[in-house]
Amino acid sequence: MQYLIRFTQLHESFRLAEIRALAVLAKVDLKIIAYNDESPICLVEFSSDAAARAVTERSILVHNVYEHWGTAETLDELHATIKRDTSHLWPLYATSSFKISLDCFRGSRSQKQKVALINSFSYLPFEGAIDLSSPDNEFTLFEEWMFEPLPEKRPSSPLKVHFGRLIGGSARDLINTFNLKKRDYISTTSMDSELALVTANIALAGPGKLFLDPFVGTGSFPVACAQFGALVWGSDIDGRSMRGEGGKKSLLGNFKQYGLEKALGGVFVSDLTNTPVRRARILDGILCDPPYGVREGLKVLGCRDPERDVRSIERGKLMYKEPGFIPPKKPYSFIAMLYDILNFATDMLVDNGRLSFWMPTANDEDQEIPVPTHPCLQVVVVCTQVFNKWSRRLITYRRLPDSDVDMSALASRETQESQANGRSADDLNPFRRHYFRGFKSEQELVDSATPETNQIQT
């Protein structure tokens, strides 16, 4: 059966990734019939109404899903299609209360025009009461208009029209529930609620699953996963970001604010390269937003100078056991950290478990950071959020069963981790270096540094 999904016109590259992930989670077949990033309308195929609801009911980027009754380029063609293809469905809704509404994308209609459009469906033999507040069945006419910023040049008719019967809604209201403006404890790096929830969906968070965020911060991702029923854990190199001021102003306080404290397994201080977690394939998902190293250089635990060890004993006491002990940190390569994440996921994820993490990149192809790979991990989808001169990607991998891993590739895999060929933050992080250069090419930097030769002679 064909259905019409009405997306929100935001985060376009995430939309199909989310509903495909939710179809995997719900164990239903999904076929994409027609989709375009420039339109919020997507035509799909599900086996039943129940399957359609199972996919969209926890989607964040979907508004509603409809039973598809017709699509055409003009209203007259749409009426002809509805009469030809759906007349056998009309008796099912003949005596139920109903409502017909209008959804205009990139366009608008006057009240008089809306009434005329709705009345054009008077041939439908619906004898039930018209109920605008809580009808038994709601039908919607969708119009897609060409984008035209100048009103005087606006076309007289839409590009395409659709008609459908409402089947179910989505979980888009969770965006407001978890809005950062209403959250008791946040920081400058807290992921906004919409993208955190979408990330949790793409990573297949669900009841009975174990999830870990190794860069947990204030807990945006674990909170989102917990909302969908997962048991969550977290770690961070800086314990202060998790502890906060205590009480409401802490990571635990965020979980208590939403009544999700029972879903928090625990958090601990650690960095990914020196994690105390025992290597065992027990995690269903890992999701994180690792530091980009822009505000300050990326660091891990350890001494900058390998010849010099940290002062571990003072006045006969082990310093690391003291409450005020601050472990030393050293600069670290951003690229090496990405491969550390892949190696950690390979060691920890169950078969078909997912790793979803965010990484920045320049929009210029010459400065772009390639998507890291690993023989044990299959790239499922790459979603991109574009800013001005740079973007950030949400990269999602699937842990392959050992039987599907190319053992020869695994055995011959050379160490891809970036070697620390420098001591400064810029040396170790190409994205940071490009960021503070304004993402200029090498030639542009040379040109800008060249002094003016055409000086006025005096």
C-alpha cells in the first residue's frame, strides 16, 4: 500500500536516514517511491497502516503519515485519479465524521480559496458529520508551489497536488519537551534536542539496549536514548562537566528533570584513548559528539613529554587518590581520535550494533576530512548539517558480524591513525587549522600575505 509522509522541511539529509532506521527498528519493510530534498512530501510503500504508524510514531522529522489517495500536477487530474483509484474505499468512511484540510508548501490561499478547494471534493459520498476538532477521519489536500520570493511573480497554480487520509502522527512534540532552553543544566557544547533525538533514532536506541556516550558532557545524547527506552552510560575526560554544581545543575539532575534517572546506568571520568572499560562486545550502540578542538586544543590523559612522568607520590601519598588531583593532559591528533572511536566500537559493539558520531569538515573539497573507515564497520549513512564555510557530518556505522569481515583486509590494514607530527593544537588538528585560517586555500593565504606592489610614488 502507498502512503504519503509529510516531513518537516529541516535537516533534509537526515530525513530518509531516520525513517529507514526506524523501519529497521520496527522490523517492517519500507520502500521509497518518490522523494526530493526540496519537498516535504515523500511517497512510500508499507505493508499496512500498522506498519506505517510503527515507523513514524517516534520519528522527529516527520509531521504525519497519510494513506495516499492520489498525486497529480493539477487539481482536475487529482480528482480524476481519486475517482478512478479509490472509489472502493469510499464506503468505509461514508458514515464517519470527517474533516478536509489544506496544506500549502511555499504558498498560501485566501479563506475563500480554501473553501472552494475543499468543496471541490463534494463528490465524495461522505454522509457523516463535519467535525473540525476531533473527526474520525481527516483528509488533507497538499499543494507544492514553486519557490518565488517576489509576490508579483508568484505562479497562479501549484506545481503538484496530493490527497491523503491521516493515518498517524509522530514524536515531534519531544523537541519542545527536551528543549535546551527549559533544561536545568547545559553547556556551550550541548547538542540541541532535535538533533540529539534524531541521532538516537538513527542509532536504533530502544528498550533493552545498552548505549554509551564516551564524550558525554551534560548528557544530551544519553537523555535522548533513555527517552526511547535504552539503558545509558557515559564518560568524559573532564568530570566537572558531568558533576556541574550538583543537584539540578548536573548530568544526573537532567535525567531527574525528565523522570529518566532509572535509565542512567552511570557515568565516569575517562578519555577514550585510556578508557578503563573492559573490551567485550556488549554494547548495542555508541553515539557521541567528540570535541572538535576549536575552542581549545584536543587533549587526552598523559604527559606531553614521554621522558617525564607525572609526579605520582608526594609526601608519601599517592597523588591520584587525593580529592584535588588533576591528571595531566597532552595534545592529541584529531584524526587519531576518530580512528580510536572506530577501534573502540569494533571491540565493544554487538553484531549489527551501531556507532553514530559527529565530525566536522570543511566545505572545500581540497580541505575536506575523509570519512574514516574500518574493515569491521560498514558505513550505513552520512548525514550533513551545512553551516557557512564548514559542515558537520553525522556518520553512522554498523558492526559487521565476524563472518562478514574481510579478514585479509583486517590483517593487512595499516595503521591509519594520524601520527603526532607536532606539538601544537594546530599541528595535530587539520580542521582547527583550517577553521582559524578562515578555510582559505594555500594560494589564498599566499596572496593575502603578499605585500602590495603598486605603491604611490612620492
